[in-house]
Amino acid sequence: MNTKPFSGQLDRQITLQHLQQTTDELGSGSTEVVVIGVTRAQVLHGGGSEEVEDKVRHIARAKFIIRKRSGISNQPDLQVLYNGRVFHVYYVEEIGRTHLSLHSRFNDE
């Protein structure tokens, strides 16, 4: 069970982003990274694993606990930029009325 962190535990800076599909006038599509905002977070590392399918992939898991923000939900293509790595959020969990836990994974491919 997750508990709300003390304000001093939100000691890391993260950037919240999402991927947006765009189409130009010629009909070709592209993906654009849109910054939602920069906020403070508590980072909880959840371990990692390796998968082998024609090559080795390292997967790291982390939870980012942040104060609740409007516009953050279980939306597709939500990601967190932390320490130069992009973590893909696969689940957003509410912690009480004031905080969110962003469950994410990082692939080194």
C-alpha cells in the first residue's frame, strides 16, 4: 500500500511528457513530444530484468510519486524524463486526494 510522502521526500525533479501524433498537410504522420510540466517527485526504484529475443534488453522499473496535477491520468503515451532517461508510464494510481503514483518502466533499446 502506498502512503503519501512528506514534502521533503519529493526531492527529485522530473519532466512529465506525452507523445502526440501529428499529421502535416501532405498527410504524413509524425510523433511529437509535448512537455506537460516539470515537478518534484519521490523516486522509488522497483528493480529490473533482462529479456532476450535476438538481443538482450535491460528493463528497469520505477515509481514516481508526485502531487496530484490536472491532466495526469491513465492516458496513453504518458512518460517521465528523469536523469536523461525516458520512463514510459503504464499505470497511474491515486494516493489519497493529494498524490499520484506513476508506475513506469525504462527500456534501454
